[in-house]
Amino acid sequence: MSALGEQAELVYRHNRVTRLTHWLNAVGLLILFMSGLQIFNAHPHLYWGHTSEPDAAFFSIAATSDDDDVRGYVRFYGKQIDTTGYLGAQQGALAPTVRAFPSWLTIPGYYSLATARRWHFFFGWLFVINGLLYVFFNLVVGHLRKFFLTFSDAKQIPAMIAYYLHLRKNSPQEDEYNPLQKLAYTSVFVVLAPVVLLSGMAMAPQLNVAFNWLPAMFGGRQSARAIHFILAFGFLLFVFGHVFMVLTQGFLNNMRSMTTGWYKEKVQRKEKPPRAVDRHLRPDIARALRGEDPPAQAQSEPQTGANSPSDTPAHAAVALSSEAPTGAPAAAQEEKKDV
């Protein structure tokens, strides 16, 4: 039986365009998220519909002040949770300040709505152009179809989750990307990115003049703002899942793949056993393979049997020819006597 040997080979997985657009998207997404939190700080409330009445907010991050005691809170559909020290209030150099998200989590760190909007719009369009380049290039080279989830991949998702949680020993992955990766990429390309882009455009007053159907498709500008905010954390969840997969499946190997393009992949190879020799048919070869000398009896005995020279047709013909002259005159003399 053949044995299986596991070897590691370097394969070229990511081309230059994919690597470049990947890192540009990573930087752009980080700045978009942090500048978006600063924009949210200007009005830390979310609404459904067209209007923004203070009492109609379904989500708020704010703070209360009672005898110089500033307490932050998060309110979601009327339920209020104390978040002092994390959200709603931040301890400043002199006194606590009301701030939805802390300064270390926003761009810029100081409060400036105009600066945050400039950062957000610049990297927003950079993210869109870079993302389109990524999709178009991988579509042309045929690499994009490897990302998308199929029905057969969807059936393997529970087994893949069990493998990541170390509840399953062997990975069900068969292609370059496993079912969870395909689910994440398909969700981002088909749902998350287009809806985030359209909801962001629906909030721009300049675009509303030319494309007045944009706010209407979301049920109003405030609904578009709420959806945009929620899906921004959807991108954050995708990044966390992506980083988790990188860490659990070999951090250095995956980082080398996304920086140089080369990925070390384990390959199963079949090791063929040495060729067996039938010792009954060819005992001389079997002894030679074992390094044994032929027996002395076989060396001293003359060659007999089917392979001996006396049994060959040529030797028999020579023997007959040598006996014919002696026998022929005797037969002739006998014939003369009879006559």
C-alpha cells in the first residue's frame, strides 16, 4: 500500500494588484470608520424616517449631569444602559466632557465636524475607486469567482465553524477559500458595500438634488443615516472575522502571502513502495536484492534442464549431423548383401 507524505510548497496566491488594493482598502476602511464616529459625535442620535425629532430617536449615546457628576449612557428603544467611562462621557484634563465616542477612537481626536467630513469624503471615494479596481481586475483574470458562495459551500458552513472552534479535527475546506471566507466576501461584495455606498450618497444634500430617489429608496434621509451607521459596524464585524481567520490559520504565512504573494501550502504526496520481486519465479534476483551470494551447489553443478546447451535445437542438429556419416555406409552395405 502507498503511504501519504505531507510536504509544504510555496504557491503564488495573490498578484500585485490584489495585494495593493487590499492594503489600500484596509487603510481606507480604518479612516472611514474613525472619521465616521467623529461625524456621529456631532449628533449622536439615530431616527427612522425623514425627520429628526429629539424624542423620536431609537438610539442615542449621551450623558447626564447631576451636581457636576457627568454620567454617560446608551439608550436603545427606551432602555437606558450606563456606559460611563466608555461611551457618552470622557474624562478630560480638567473635567469630564460629554462625548459619544472617545477621542482615541475618532479622526481627528479633537472635536471638528468639518475636518472629519473632509477625511470621510476623501477616503470614501478612494475606497470606492480602489474597490472597483479590485473587483474589475479579479473579474478579468477569473479570480473573483473563487470568492462567491455556492449552495454546496453553504452546506459546509456548520462544519467549518466547528473546525475553527476546535470541535472538528479535519477542515472541510476543498478550494482556495473556505465556506466562511466565501460567505464573508459574498456578503461584502453583493450587500454590504453597495448599500453603504448608496446610503452615504442619500445623506448628501448636493446629490439629493440630482438624485432625489436616493433618500426615498431608504425611507428618508434619517433612515439612510441609521442604515449607514449600522452597516459601518457590519464592516467592523467583517474585519474582526477576517483577522480571526488570519490568526488561527497561520499569521506569518498569511501575512507573507498578502505582502509577497507567496503562500506555503501543505500538499499530500503518495510515496510508492519499492517494487516487489517474485522470489519463486526469479530467485536469483531476489537474492541479489538482499545482497546474498548464490549457493555453492548451484555454482558447481553443470547446466542441465530446459536451459542447458544440449537441449537446444541448434545443438541437437549438430549431434545428428555428426552421427549421420557413420551410420550411412553400414546401411548401404546391408542393402548390397540383400541383393
